[in-house]
Amino acid sequence: MKIARAAQVDPTWIKPVARLGYAARGVVYLVIALFALSAAIRGGETEDTRGALEFMSSSAFGDVVVLVLIAGLAGYAIWRFIQAIFDPDHHGFDPKGLGVRAGLLASGFSYSVLTIFTFSLWRGADDGAGEGNGGAFAEFLSGLVGARPAAWLLAGVFLVVAGAHFVKAIRKRYRDHIKVPPRFDEWLDPVAITGLCARGLVFAVIAILFITRGVRGSGDGADTPGLGDALDFIIGLPMGWVLLAMMGAGLLAFSLYSVTQALWRRVNVEDASLRLGAGR
């Protein structure tokens, strides 16, 4: 029996929306990277995704910037849901593929929360939506199973995601889904590897912070660790300003990597289908 093809996705609008989403992610990480570099060189505060969005909303042409970001972040969330459900990149239904698709689904929810937060900035009200690292989901999970079990579970999730970033970088799996022009090809590997490893390290630090919460048994009132907390943790280490500068450079590379995805990633929506089962 052949694989059932139960639904199709119209590529005419998804492709530009997905590319706008990658570009929006690149802009957000660009601002975070610049804050990290500034904090390392001149002192000051690091910022997370919410802080980056707040900074852009308060800048010149803030309304225009925020509206474009809302469209981009919403498009990125939609693309993540399509990747998770319709599997255009053919991850499949084996344990490894399902793990990747679960991560894509979580990313979709996370960027949906970021979209809501950005919309609240535009409307002039912070509705308390969580950060792009899954803060809202962490709060929900804590209420469902308790703070300590949620902390251990989320620590495991972030460790897996961090490992996936390192594996993707080391094995150059990003090349399976992107084709850059020949004149830029020599730059793809250093940019992608540096950016993916930097983001993977951030997720690893967030996992450590969740582990700390699990060991200490922090109460429900504790803040959910996020990207900003990870950067603050790094700057608090010996020679932290050097480490933070390196992390800022790495996140800058991830921003450039996101831009290359916006320009040249294969958005295989034509192959997207909801595969209900397989067998012969």
C-alpha cells in the first residue's frame, strides 16, 4: 500500500512567506548579536529576543519595522508548522525523523508566541507573552507537572536541540537544503558552522540553567531561563567578556546564516504532503 497523500500545500504564498520568516529571524539575531558585542566591549546589558524586538519597535520607523517583523515571524512560524506536519524535507516517521519534526513543531509554537509579543508591542501593550525560547510553554508545563519535573524535562529538550545544532554543523547537513551561488559557496561553511555552533551553545547553557532549577527545586515564581539569561551566564564566567564577544560574533554568523536561508534555502512546498502511513 502506497503512502497516502491526504493534503497539499499551495506553494504560491508559502515560499515568499517562509523566506521573509528566515530574514526576520536573521534581523532579530543581528540585534541580539550587536547587543552582546556591545556588552562585551563597552559594558552594558545583553538582550534576548524580546529585548531585541522592543529595541526595534522603539527605533526610527518603528511601526514599519514591527509590522514587517510581525509578518516575517508569523510566516516563519507557519513554515515551521508546515515542515513539522507536511514534512517537505522528508524527515520521515522513524524515531530520528519524528524527533526533528517535534523540534520543528516546538519552534513553530515558540515563534507564534514571539509573533503575539511583537503584535502587542505594535498595539502598545505587553501581554506577557513569553520569549522566543519557549517561555510560555515552560510556564504551562510547570503548571501541569510542577516546576521541578518541568525543569528537568525542558533541560533534556534543550540539550537535544543543542546537540542537533552541533551535529548539523559538524556534518554540514545544512547543505542538504541550501544551494548558494558559486561565488558565495566558500563562505557558507564558516558562516553556517560558526552560527549553528553558537546557537547550539546558547541552548546548552539554557539547559544547564534548567538543570540548576531542577536541582534547587525553584518555585513556580522563578523566571524561565532564556537567551538573555544564557548570555548573562557567559559574561559571569572568568574572562566572560571575551567569551561573550565570541558568542556575539557567533550569533552574528547565525544571523548571516539566516539571511542565506532566506535567499537560497530550498523551500520544497511542492513536495509537502500529510503522510498518513506507509506500507506495502
